[in-house]
Amino acid sequence: MSTILGKDEQKIKEATFTANLILFWLKAHYTLTNKRVTGHTPNTLFGLIPLGTAQVGQPLKTIASVTSSTSFSVLRLLIGIVLIIAGLALITSFGIILLILGAVNILNCYTATFVITNNAGQSVGYEISILEKSKVVEFADEVNTVIADL
């Protein structure tokens, strides 16, 4: 998906990230221009069912900082373990579905997050696969460099 550029707008950097370990074909795309950060990341239900995208389009003048972080979700881990145990207890087709949902939760409990903070202190985070952490850090650093030069 390409970004439509406005008048006097130039691309500085584009980045594509895998948003989910299981649904590796679903990609998050971000573009940094000399005027704004745009892009989208896919939304999923239970980490398994694609349900559209979350859009970002923010002028650089309103961005205070962009950070990247990693997080571990204990809740996802516990839900995954419970679903796997329940799936093993029920050796039926429903048990297999529970096993799959449990594995998805466990695989997605450790994520990288791309966070944009605006001048009012409001933060919006976009989860990315932990395997893409270095690319997320590189993109965040590039945005912060451009912001510092404004």
C-alpha cells in the first residue's frame, strides 16, 4: 500500500513490519515524510482472525516523540496455557481449536511496540512482532531525528 504524497512532501523512509508471528502475511506499513508519519497496522481478533486495520496519519509538528519498546503480556501467557490445557483435556475438534488459540496467545505474548506521543502527552501504540524489533527501533530513531531537525 503506497502513501499518497501531498504538495511539497517527500518520502524519507518506508518500513514494513510483520505484525503477528502466526499471521506473517499481514504486514504493518509506515512511511515517514518530511511533513508526517502515515501508515497502517492490521487488527486481529484473538490474534488469529484479521479484522481490518488501524490507521496512523500524524503531522510531524504534533509529534513529541516516537519510542519503541518490548512488552511481555502475562495475561496472554496465562490464557494460552489454560487454553492448551483445556484443549489437551478435550480430544475433539473443539479441543484442537482450543490448542490453536492457546498456541497463538503464547506466541504473541512477547511483542515490540511502536509508540507515537503527541505534544499533549497522549500516546498511541502499535504492536509489531518481536522478530521485527530492530526494524522498529531503526524507524523510531529516524522519526526522532527528523523531529529534532524541525
